[in-house]
Amino acid sequence: MTADTIDVEPRRDGAVVLDRPKPGTPRPYDFPPVSSTRLDNGLTVLVADLPGRPLVSATVILPVGSADEPAKQAGAAVMAARALTEGTERYDAIALTEAAERLGASLHAEAGWDATSLSLDVPASRLAPAMELLAEVLLRPTFPADDVERLRDERLNDLLQAQADPRRRADETFIGTVYASDAPYHRPAGGTRETVAGLDADVLRAAYGRTQDPARATLVVAGDLGGLDVAALTQSLLGDWAAPSGAPAPTSRSVGLDTASGSGRIVRVVHRPGSVQTEIRIGHRGLPRRIADFHALSVMSAILGGLFNSRLNMQLREAKGYTYGAGAGFDLRRGAGPFSARAAVNTEVTVPAILDTIAELERMRDAPVEASELAAARDFLIGVFPLRFETAGAVAGALAGLAVHDLSIDELIDYRARIEAVDIAAVAAAARDHLHVDRAAIVLVGDIDAFGPALEAAGLGTLVIDRDEGVHGSGVLAADDEAAAAIGPTDEGVHTGP
């Protein structure tokens, strides 16, 4: 091959193989240096000075989220985060927006399963006054009743619309199937129509109050700081922040995780008459983020269903033409989040797609991967790693993730070396230890009248059908409690970065 030509190799089937260049050695990359300071009130301050990145990102991580709230108030953490920027003791929502705009800054708050975060993006030259706004929102939100009512109505409308969305219906039904009713992960992080309807300003104030412990919080600042003493600035703004008396202890994520009373498999169907596609979810309770074999699990997940050329996508999309895309992975949280394989397929191939998915899960569990598969997955994870940190916001986000999971900066510094060290035996062990195919729940959203006979003939497990066309806000189907209790795995089984 010359610089001006591309050689091709003909094949008997008429196709050609391009003589593509081999991937080069990944360029060296070092995660930016990070300083850590602990203030007198216990607040941890992580700072990454990034010369040449004039847009600074600051994020406060409060490690209390949806998994920490009472079941009857599910959705309070998410709504409280949305309401943070609706007003403070000093500013109403409009004045707060105008103050941020004058600084060229943006404020954003959100809550997930494990944490509530308040973030700021601002030009470096205006970081100090913007941090004053951040402190105002963090310490003195007012949760105006009218705005809370508006946000609640918006959320209720969103939840109603979700019932018409097969993908969201499948996701909510899946977690309601895998986890017992007393587990936080049994319900959607944003709550159900029943729980959200009961949220008001007082509930949100109480929910946000549970986050107010500086000793458990972390402030991350990343960008071109030009020598600014971020720790001193933070001390002046947040040094008097103190936890309220009687602050609750962290919630255990282990409640309700062992849901199986037997080892059988359940097949749960949400009937949608006339649906031309079926949403498929196959999976079980997975793992928390803090596991010893995280890097082997990451490589295994990439090979199975995390890349375009993963086994699942190549089989269901490329070989069979069942779907536009199929994937699988672990949702790693502080508690044991779910593992799922997922696809949307044409109704007539629902059962073949399920069987092919199960076959790929079993193959991953029972047979070693090819050396070429291992190399491709490792090369991708190693190669894309530096690209994830091209902005200050991305660096801050990675450090915030460490704070949420109480992980060391070494997780980022050593990531590529640890991925490179994963071998075929480590991938096999991760698959063997964490894929529980025989006890995986199967959740389908589609037209049971079209694929029901084939599904019953396949004998995949105990069949539970929801033909009720009403709204199930929790995403849990109208099945009896005994069936719902006998569905999850008894042992431990990647959608997260390091």
C-alpha cells in the first residue's frame, strides 16, 4: 500500500476487505494534578488547575440522593434539586438568573440515586463573585410554594407521558421486577405519580435539609485558576456552614436487595395492543461501584454489550437485523445497581431475540473471549479515556464521581494501566462471578397477543402478564405479591466511569 492507494482483498462472497492501518500505540496521558484541602467544618475541597481552560467548573457534591428518601416521598430529592434555583433568601428566580447572566455564569442542580449536586460554570475572571451565588443557593434556598407547585405539576405530566413511552415503561417495570418493594432501587429515582402528588414545599425543605452536612460534602473546582487560592475563597464563603442538629445517618443500600425466594426465572409482560415493536430487558441485581474487579468488569461489559461491535449488537443488529441497536451493562451505584441487556425489536422476532440474547449472556459466562475481542475492548477504553477530559466540566465531573463513591484519585491516575492489565482470565472470572443468566428477569413491553404463543412454547420461566391499560405509576405490574417476591437473584451479580 502506498500513500495514494488503498489495497483491497477480494472474498468469495464478492465483498472486499480494506487494508486498513493498524491502531497505533495510545498517546501518553496523565490526569491533571489535583490538590485536596479539608476545611475546619469538614468540607473537602478538590482543585484541578487547568491552564488554558478559561471556563471554570465548580460542583458541590452532597452525597444524599433518591436512595436516601422515604418511600412515600419518592421523588423529593429530584424535585428539591430542581427547585434550588427557584429562589433564595436574597434572590427570587428572576433576580438569581439575572445575577448569574451578568457574570456569564450558569447554575444547575440535579439529584440522582446517590447524590445531589449544585454546579457552576463561569469565566475564570469572575469565579469569586460567582462562587458567592453558588454559596447563596447552597445555603439559603427558599423553595417558594408557587414554584414548587409548578414543578410538581410538570413532573406529574412527565410521569403521565412516560406511560405512553415503551422504553421508559420497560425501564421502570424492570427495576420494579428485579428489586423487592422495600428496596430504594425498586422505584424510579424521580418518584411515581402517587408519591410526587404528595410533595410540597415543606417536604422539599426537609429533603434538602438531609443533605446539609459539610463533613460529608465535597466541592470540586476545575479550570484555569491563575493562582487563585480556592480553599481560602471557599473558607470565606462556606466556612460557617454546619450540619443541623440531629442530622440522619447515611442510608443503607442493602435493604430489599436479596429478593429471590427461589432460583426460577420470571417473564413479565406489559401488554400494548397493536405495538409493532417489543422493548426487551433481561437482567438482575448487579453490583456497587466499589468492587475489586471493576476494570475486568468494564472490559467484559464492553465486549458483551458496551461497544458498537459488541457481541450483542453484532448478533441482534448486524447478523439478524432484529434491531437498530442492542446493548448491556451494569449500572454501578453506591448500592448494588441493576445489570441489564436491552433492545427494541420488531414484534415478530421478540422470542428469537430473547433467545439470542440469553445465548450471548451464557456464551460470555461459559467460554473465554477471543484475544482480538479483548484487545479491541481494551484499546477502546484506553484510547477514549483522555477524550473524556477535554473540558474543565468533564474533569470536575470525574472528580465528583470519585467523591460520590468515596474513591481515591488513583482510580483516575491508574485507570489506563489497570485496563491494560486485564487479561482473558480476568474477563472470564468477571463474567462467571457477575452474570446470573439462569435467574435473570425478562421484562417485555409489547403486544403479547402477537408473540404470546411462541413465548409460552419457549418455556423461559413463570409468565406474568399485565393486560391492565391503566396507569401504574410505580412501574410495578398488577401481579400478586408472591410472584413479585420470587424474581430476583440471591447472589451478587458498566454504566459508570472510574
